[in-house]
Amino acid sequence: MSKAAEWNKQFNIGVASIDHAHQKLFSIVRKLIYLSEDEHNGQWACAEGIKYFRNYAMEHFSDEEDYMRSIGYGGFEIHKRLHDDMRYKTLPALERDLLESNYSQESIHHFLGICLGWLTAHIMIEDRAITGEISNKWKTDHTKEDTEALEDALADTVQKLFGLQTEIVSEHYSGEHFGNSIIDRLTYRTKDGKLITIFLILEESLVLQAVSSMLDMPLKKVDKLVMNTVRQISQQIAVQIGTHFPLLSAQYQSESNHTMTEEQFLQEYLKGSYDYSLLFNTGNGYFAFCITPG
């Protein structure tokens, strides 16, 4: 994991103050990775390091927003929403998880994996878009009411299926690694050919707990039984969402349902644009729910 946190010149966007801040953020994450591997006092050192990371990230977001205003950047509003999502949802949710778990190694790895993945995707796409190198990924942003309706539908579905409460971690999930996961890809199509694809990314700890509860027996590893169960659970989640939120109305017919490796998912995810891409914490593991047209 430490190699992934090394600075790479491809992350430079050509604005000295922003590039310097990005190098600093990666340096902090790299130090936190080393600290997390210290069995003696790493978790408590990480607690202080995470506070420093958060404070520096908040300062950087403000500076970057000032720069975008100064050049009249056309994508400012959507870019600021991405910062606000990290400011007000992702970091607070991750910090609550850290506190509730007493800074367990698992919660520290969640924090580092999500922050590292977010930084990488954000810099390579959204920040490079500031200088016109590429176009930003989030072309449109949904209303608060639409997003909250989907969040509520997912929360209700997960509560019914798993008996678990959910907390939103991000409203703009960008494919960040949050632990070993099972990834299901579901495709639906209308009679006139309109296509919608759903990615459901379920952390293995959540899956094992859910299937163990269903069978009333402890399961320690993901096997064929678990994988087949996940495919059915994913389909049920999509169906249940359709009863609450008009994503999958009766006009949509299931076309395919298959699992993917994380590498396959990232390759496909990075090529697309998304109507919604949400990340949740259930207390027993994380899951993401992404919808893309076409």
C-alpha cells in the first residue's frame, strides 16, 4: 500500500501552490500508512496524524477554491460540491468510525484506503480539469432531494435485508478501495433499448456477516455459496430500490448479473459517468452503490 502513496509527477497539474499541497497530502498519508503498521503505538500516533491530515486538507480545499475563483473556472460549483462532500460527509463519517472502533486497524485502513483513493481520483480527473487538460467526471449534480431519496431507499432496503443501519460516507464515490470486496454488476434494459447499469460493491466483512446470519452459522471465507448469495442479494436490492425510487421502474428488464474483480471494476468505472455513486458504512462493513446510463 505504501508504494501507492508515493508522489508521481503525473499528479502535477501545473499550478505550483496546488501541486505542493498535493505532495504534502500524499506525504501525510504515506506516514500514516507506516504508523498503521506499528503494532505498539501506531494506532494512537495515527489518531494525531489523521487530525493533521484533516486540517491540512481543509486548508488546501479553501486555497484551491480561491484559485478557481481567481481564474473564473467554469466547473467551480461542481468541484466545490466534491470538496464539501469530503468536508462534511466523508471525513466526519470516517472519524466517527475511528472513534467508535477505538482506532482499530480495520477502521484506520478504511480511512487510509478511502482518502488515498479519493485523492488519486480527484487529482487525476477533477483537479487536472481546472487547467483544461481533461474534462471533469461529474458533468451534472442531482438535487439534494433526489439524492436523499435514493439514500433513504438504500437505507430502508439494507435495514430490511440485513437488519443494519447505514450512514452515508460519500455522495460522490469514485471507486476508492475500502477493503476486500465482492463487486456485482447488474444491467437492465427497456424494450426501446435504453440501458442502465448498477454496480454494487460490498465489503467482504458485511457479506460474511449477512450470509452467516441468514444461515444461522458462522462463515469465515467467501466461497461459491457466498458469491451466489451475493448475486441474489444484489438483485433484491435493485428490485427494492425500484419500489422506493424511480430508477428501475417496471419497464426495465434484467439483462445480466455477474461478479467482477476489483481491477475489472476500476477499469470500467473510470471510463464512465454516473447518475449516482454513493458510499455507505453499516457498522459491519462498507458498501457502494453506483448507477450509470448506457
